[in-house]
Amino acid sequence: MQNEFLYLMQQELAVTVLILVLLLLKLSGRFPAERFLQLSLLVTITASLRVFFSGQEGSLFAGMFQSGKLLVLEKSILLTAVTVLLLVHYDELKRHSHLPELLVLLFSSLLGMLLMVSSGNLLILYISLELATIPAAALVNFDLGGRRSA
């Protein structure tokens, strides 16, 4: 059961661990901004490559969490989109003064989207929708000095 849990929720667990590692590294205060981006890109690329190794379908938590080949493909598309977003804005992001906070919000929203794709219950859909939209709303107003952001 535990191996099935780890296998079916592999992408969500990777993003969750990345969020926790980013928070811990931010608290330590001795980590350069470019390393945050490199770590984030490494995790998103490896998690999006799971689509090539997915063979197991199943559900967890009494059907609240569903997993299958198509769902893994959809989640890999989301992870690839975030990877492309980070790569396109790489130079701009590594100079950002609040990069760890931005990445935590971005990956929290991504985690909500990943859970939304796999939701098999209305309750999980609602919770994942909230997890996806609240950090996205914070990201909209993230540029504190910009007038367009407000």
C-alpha cells in the first residue's frame, strides 16, 4: 500500500518536497538565488519525465485521488509548462529579490493544479481549486513596486 501511494502520487510528492526544501533553504538564508532556480528546474524536469515510465493506474483514499496514464500525461504537461516558464524568464528571475517566495507561490499553485487533475471527489476538487487560485492571486500582486501589479 505504501509503495502504491508513493508511486501514484510521485509528481505531487516531488512538488511538495520541493516547496518544503525551498522554504527551509530560504530560512537558512545562505543560498544564492540562481541555485533556487536550478533546483526548481531539476525537480520539474524529472517529475515531468514520469510520463514515460507510468504504467500503473489506480486510486487512493477511497477513490478521492485517481491516477492513470492520461492523468499523468496531463500533469506532465502542467510541469512542462512551469519548466518552460522558468526557463524563459531565467535571467529575469535570478535577479529577483524575492525569488524563493515567488517559487513557493508558483509551486503551491502548481500543486493545486496537479491535485485538481487527479481529484476523484468534489471535496478534493474544491480544496485543490483553492490551493491553485489563492497563490495565483498572490502572484498577480507580487511585484510590490509596480503599479500594473496592484
